[in-house]
Amino acid sequence: MNDYMDKFLGLLEGDQYGILRIFSIVFAALLLDFIQKRILKKLYQRLQSTRTQWDDALVHALQTPLTLLIWIIGFSLCLDVMKLPASSEMRLVGVIVSITWVLIRFISFAETNILYQHEVAGKPLDRTTASAISQLLRSTILITATLVALQSLGFNISAILAFGGIGGIAIGFAAKDLLANFFGGMMLYLDRPFAIGDWVRSSDREIEGTVEKIGWRTTVVRTFDKRPLYVPNSVFASISVENPSRMTHRRIYETIGVRYDDISVMADIIGEVKRMLMAHPDIDQSQTMIVNFNSFAPSSLDFFIYTFTRTTDWIEYHEVKQDVLLKVSEIINAHQAEIAFPTSTLHIPDEIKFNQIPQK
């Protein structure tokens, strides 16, 4: 840094033409950056109205990296004027970094645009697959850009790759948990037991909530009390996971008891409840439906309802279940019967007489 400052101060003292060239380069960089920002801004606004998802994502991805590239090239030209080393290497690395940044931003913006347009069109894509593909592409671009930059700076890539092969064994032992999580994430992307937005739960680890993100190391599950739960991907290889979001129906399974005094109308109640369920618009008639007298309970005659709703939405399901139970109550009341509740009956034989306690 001291050498650079000495060169610049010496240039200020003796080379007025060099100073003019440096200021010209800086002014040209400012002007070029201003022009490209105006052009890209107007172009982006115009391309947003097109149906193609790629053009506006590409223009949006170019904006900031192009500014960086202009200033890196301008700074390296200033170094050339000052006859300082490393100007060509700086330009080369700046070009590689800018191109890499553009590609990464383009992948991210394109992913967002594609998902949004498919949701608007009513044909949503699988966010999990889209996220996996975008992460894989970004990782590939970063690794390739790093190797190209090292090769351009004069490093021996073959030696680096050979060292990576030998050191990979040691790193594998040292970071086995990290690798287990990485391959666990790969299995989640390939097997797809759940996707982003699904409701999952596991009784093995007390995991329950909505999947927010599937990363290479952890999966983020938002619990129902809105707390984020970070689960290592390797955990899912050793536990059972239930995905209620992929259920086709929701089940109503309820046992209802009536009094022993109402046994004479039990058959009529069961028949009318079954007819009510068969006529209910929110009950799927193609699924199993059972309404039967079940048992002589200690204080009630129990019959059960076993049927499935058409909806899988949690809130709508409870609305349908409430309507069914209220209609069952109306049917029982219509037959002059009552829903039983726990009772005890005490029988006292007539021959038992209470002795009168003598008064003192």
C-alpha cells in the first residue's frame, strides 16, 4: 500500500499528463455507470410487461454487478497509468467476479419469477425442486468461478485438485456429521417425503410444523406456536415422518352414547344418522362410511360414526364435523331420546329399615 501511495504522490508532483488521464478515466467511469443505470432501468421496466421470465431477470441481474465491473476496470486502468503491477490480474478477477455475480443473481431472480408466474396462472410449481435446482446451479457456478480465477492467477489447479482428493479423506472423517446432513438433504430432494409449505410431524422427535426451507445442512420447520425449528437433515434418515398435507380426506370418528332408557329407538336413530351422512354434501360417499351400535357402556348405549370429509383443510374440516355432530344431536332429540352422561344408580332393598336413633 505504501508503494502505491508513493507512486501516486510522485505522479502528482511530476506527471501532470498522467493526472489528467486518471481524472479522465474516473470521469468516464462515472459517466458510463450513470448511462448504464438509466438504460438498464428503462429496459427493465419495459421487459416486466412481457410474458418471458428470463429477460427481465437477466437485466435485473446485470445492474449492480455491471457497476462493480466498470469501477474495477477503471481502477485497474488508473493503476496502468501509475505503472503499478497487478492491474491486469485485477481486471481479470473483476471480470470473473462480476460474471459470477450476474449468473447467481440471474438464477435467483429467474427462480422467483417462474414460481410467481406459475402461481398467478394457477399452476404452482414444486418449490422444493426449484430450490434444489437453483442451489445446485449456484454451487456449480461458484466452484467453477473459483477454479477459473485460481488458474488465471497462476495457481496449479491440478495440484489443488490432487490435494483435494487426498485431503478429502481427512476432511470426511472430521466433518462426517456435516456430510451426513449434506447427503441427507440430497435424499430429501430426491425422495421428496415433504415439500416447502407442507405440514409435517414425527412422534419420534416431537417435530411438528410447516416446512419453511430445505437447505443443504438443515431443514427449517415453523412450529404452530410460530417458533423456527432447525432440524439437521441426517435426522430424517432415522425417523418416521408423517405428512398430513398430502392426505386425501379427513376422518370423522366419534362415539356417541344415549341412555339405556332409549334402547327402543336406537335402531331408528342409527338409520337416520346414516341417511343424514349419505345426504351431506361435505361427506365423501365413495369412502368408507359406518354408523353402528357399538357397545353396552357402563352408563350409556354407544354407537359410532366413521366417515370421511371431502375437504382436507383443517378449518373447513372442523366446520363440517361441527355440523355433523349438531345434526346427530337434533336426530337424537327428535326421537325423544337423550345423550347419556356418566351416572350411577343406587338400589336400596325395601326390607332394609332404618332404626330410629333413641334420643337421650
